[in-house]
Amino acid sequence: MRERKIAYRYAKALFDYAVEEKILEKVNADMDLIGKVCAQNREFRLVLKSPIVHKRKKTAILRRIFQEHVTTETFTYLQIIAKKSRENYIQDIAVCFTELYLEHQNIKSATIRTAVPLDEPLRRKVIALLEEQTRARIQLNEEVDPELIGGFIINVGDQQYDTSIQRKLLLLRREFEGNIYIRGF
Amino acid sequence: MGEIKPAEVTAILRQQLAGYKDERELQEVGTVLEVGDGIARIYGLNNVQSGELIEFEKNALKGIVLNLEEDNVGAVLLGDSQDISEGDVVRRTRRIASILVGEGMLGRVINTLGEPIDGKGEIKGKRYEMPLERKAPGVIFRQPVDEPLQTGIKPIDAMIPIGRGQRELIIGDRQTGKTAIAIDTIINQRENHEMGKPVYCIYVAVGQKGSSVANIQKILEDKGAMPYTVIISATASDPAAMQFYAPFAGAAIGEFFRDTGRPALVIFDDLSKQAVAYREVSLLLRRPPGREAYPGDIFYLHSRLLERAARVISSDIVAAKMNDLPESIRSMVKGGGSLTALPIIETQAGDISAYIPTNVISITDGQIFLETNLFNAGIRPAINVGISVSRVGGKAQIKSMKKVAGTLKLDQAQFRELEAFSKFGSELDPATKAVIEKGVRNVEILKQDQYSPMNVAEQIAIIFCGTRGLLMDIPVTKVRNFEMEFIHYFELHYPEQMDSLKKGILTDETVKLLEKTAKDLAKKYIPNE
């Protein structure tokens, strides 16, 4: 999150290029893959970040891993990144790219946290409601958090809709702490 | 202690539940990226406004948004940052930072957020929400300063008069009696309070020692000045944000009185420490530093604060249309109120050309200079009359004082010029000698003890003696004894003359009586050879 500025610029460049060349779907799949590889391999991330490993070696590693699996455009792009010594931002760039892609496709990612897992009809209902509200397609992530006790918390972007019992109890508790009783009879 | 009846318990629960609102509606949230040194950087909160109050979900700690950046939001914390950690949720409150103000605050010591810190329990009575940052009243809602604010300090009331709605800077090195002047001014408002026309006083202590604040509270209590005074304390150990917002809280309380048609006086002690606190926060928020590492908007910080001191137009109809009125007091607005500000600035080794002093000098309507060498020479209050001015107060001085003290400032300027000559020890012509003799005695009558402000009639009486040269025969060391006896005598024998002096009337009869009394009493002090 911290290096958003740099990552955003690189991601935007690739995104615009992909749209222009009409290869957006392919590139998105590539970036998805790259993001996943980074997220799953801590050592890979460390190598990219390390200032000791020589640039030539990093380029070689990138080639060995990705050349076979991504389009030529994406691979050239990776090489440009390496050339500019920004290889340690690859993961951030992949995340940013996904954001741009979702925005372009009018898809919004939403998170729902509930005390118990959602069942299918409820899930469909939630998605339908959110799609109506946001006028966008919804990609729903689900989390189960028993500490909520009941209700749910939905996050879309920086909006939050919180109906959890946990929060109600917290608010009630604060009210009791602050509101000093005045005898009214 | 009696037993708690079941009915009472239900009543308690019912009441508390009534206050509890089910806040389920859509909220805007962000997450903490980093926190430390009293500031937090937050990701998200895309629609938050600058100056908005935000709340940390975890412990209901409040913060104020100061920086809106491309990918994060910078906010100052109004409390301890210890419990906050990375990833915590922050909510918008959609409220601008504000303080709850009411009459119940009088006599209390509070912090920047308006919470009592004197251990006397909750603040009572109805309270009104006043924003910390508020635009000053526009031109059409003001009128010229025309009513005096009596400080009870002779050199000030006679030569550097302060009017209600004015902003007069008190400036000087450490230990020169800056706070003493402010405290004396508060004590002197007791007479107004007793007459039922109080001038509400707000003393804002910024970055001071807790012990000094306790001391001031004790003195004000002893002198009976607390019933019309509010003390706002942000001591040196409070977070920097609390320190630099404290004067704004003081101004907000003052505005409550000002906009409801009453006179108020606010003392900012001191703005140099507030500037330092603001510099700290600004640097932590990575705003570019300027001269002396202060941020670029340090001038605006002080100018917008002091601009809120104003004399409100006397017409209720016009005043009711004032700009930026908070909704909470809209129905109570009256004209004719005023907010006088006495900011204090501490200089280093008399350097008034440093950044903050020059800024505040240019913002205010005049300044009172205090000097270490005068203080050490026993001239207390240690006011340097030559360079102290009041740019608007002259119009507000009462007539009798203006008549009597009109020449005093000029006389003293002349005296100081000639005094330098006399130090050569050469023979002086009689005219020069007379000026010097008079000047020395005037310096003597302008001396005054701490915590003993004088009412305006007494001041006029003794300054009359000084400017008319009635003290020429009295030895310099005896002048203060004469002063005391003279005032007592005159008050005892001619109370109605004193009353008219206070009202601003100086009749020929009063002049004659003053002269006669002075001459009669002076005989006692003339040494017989």
C-alpha cells in the first residue's frame, strides 16, 4: 500500500497499452498469475527485494519463471520493470492492475463478514442487493468471524455497513460509560 | 445510603437506552497505515474533509484530519496513541471539530476538548456546540471599538488603553511579568461582575507547567475572580495537537459570549508555545518547513485566531445574520457583544525581530513591551512605554482619563531623552531639570504591586497629581507613600467626586479639590531642613 504511487503508474501504463492492443483479458490473466506467484512465494519476494542479488540474475530468474507462462507483451513489460530497478514493486503493480481491471469492467469487490457461513440463496440475495445499490457487478469475498455473534459487516470500497451484534454491544457499552444518570422523577 | 428501588433501576436503564442510537447506517471507514508521535496516517476515508473529526473504532479515540494526500490521510490524535495499531478501523463522524460551551464552564478548569480536569465533576447546565475553527465575523457585523476594557494597571489604562474587541499583544522575555498583567486584568473585572455586568474571562494556558496553572487557579480563586473565568489548560505534557488547538477552544468559548451579546476577554498564554506545537505537528505531517522551520501557514494560524476577536454591531437584527453562526446558538444571537484578545508572546533575549513576534505584532492592534532591565530596576510592571502602543484603544478611553493623562506619554518620552543627558553629570538648566524631576516622579506613580489592580477613578486622581506637577516637592522615595495616603484621603472625603471621575466627568470643582488635597498632603512629606 505504501508504494502505491509508483505501482499505480506502472500498472496504468500496462493497462492502457493492453486496452489499446485489445489483449486486456490475456494480460489480466498474466498479472493475476504474477500476483499469485508473488503472494505464495515468500522467497521469490525476498529475492526481488534484495539489493544484493544482481540485476542480471533477477532478470534471469524472472525469465525462467514467467517466459513460458505469460504473453510476450507481459514478459517484455516485466523486463522493463527489471531494467528500471523496480522489480520489488512487481506484486504491488499486479494488485494495482487488478484494481484497474475491475474498475474498467465495472466490477466492485465487496467483503462480507458474518458469524456463520452464508448459504447460496442468501449469497445471491446479498449480491443482487449490492449490485442494485452500487450499479456495478459485485465480486463477493466472504469471511466468517464468530466474534460478530450475529448480523453482518459489508465493506465496499471505503463504505461500511455494520449490523453486527458485536458493534451494537460496543455502542451500548460506551453509552453506559458516558451517559451519567440524572434522576428524572 | 438508601436501597436502590427496582423502579429506579428500570428508570436508569430506560434513560440510558434512550441515549443509545442504533448506528447501523452506512459509514465511511479507513484503516490505519502508521501511527506514532501523535499523528496517524490512514488509508481509505476517500470523502473525508479537512478539519473533520474522525473516530478510532477500537477505543473511541478522536482525531482531526489535517492532511489530505493522494493515497492517504494525515490526522492528529487527540489523546494517547498507545492502543492504536496498524490496521485499526477509523470512522468518519461527519462533524467538524467542536467543543460544547455553556455557562456552567465558568469557574472551571477544562482541557481543549471542553472536559473538566479540576475534579469538580461534570459541567452543568445546557451546552451549545461551537466549532473550534470558525470564520471571523465579516465587516458589516462589526463596529468600531468604543468602550474601554479597564485593566486596572496604571501605565496601561493611562497610556496604552485597551478597548473591548481589541487585540493587544503582551510581549517580553521570560520573567518580565507578562502573565501577571493578564491575571491582574482578569482580577480587575471583578467590579463588573459585582455590578452585574460581567466581562467573561477565558485564560488559555498553552504548554505551561501544570503547577503554574494550578497556581493561577489558586490566585484567581483567592481574589474572587473564578466565578466569571474559565481556564483552559493544555500543559506541556499534553499531545501537541491539544496544545495548538487550545487557543481555538478559548476563542470558541469567547465567541459564545460575544455572539450572545456579552463582553468577553480571552488570554492566550502563550502563542509562541502554540506555534512550537503547531510546528511539531506540521513537521511530523511532512509539510515543508519555512523560516525557523515553522510551516508556511503559521501566520495564517495566528491571524485567523486573532481575527475572531471583534466588537459585534449593536443592532440585533444585523447581528442575527452574522456569517458562519453555529446552528446551536442561532436563536440566542444578540448584538453589542465583544471579544477582546490578549495574546502573549515570549521573546528570547529581547529579540522582537524573530519570526513569530514580528508576525503577531503585525496582526494585533498594538503591543505592550515588557523589559528585563526595567523589571530589574524595580519598575514594575516593567512596561517600556516608549515602544508600547495601542492603535485603537485611544477612542475607547474615558474622557476624564484622556484629559488627565493626555500629556503623560509625551512627557515621559521627553524625560527619557533628557535622562540620558543627565547621566553625564554636567550642570543642567532649570527647565531640563524640571522635566527630569517630573519624569522621575511619574515613573514612581506608574509603579504598581502585583494582584492589586486599581479602579479607574483612583488612577485618574494620582495621575492628575503627576501630570500637573503637584509632586515636585516630595522626595522621590516618598512618592508611593504619598500616593496611598492621597487616594485614601480623597476617597474618604470626596466620594461623589470619585464617582464622577469614574463616569468620565472631570469638572472644574473636582480639579480644584484634587489640587487642594494634593498640596495640603504634600506639605507633610516635604523634608524640613
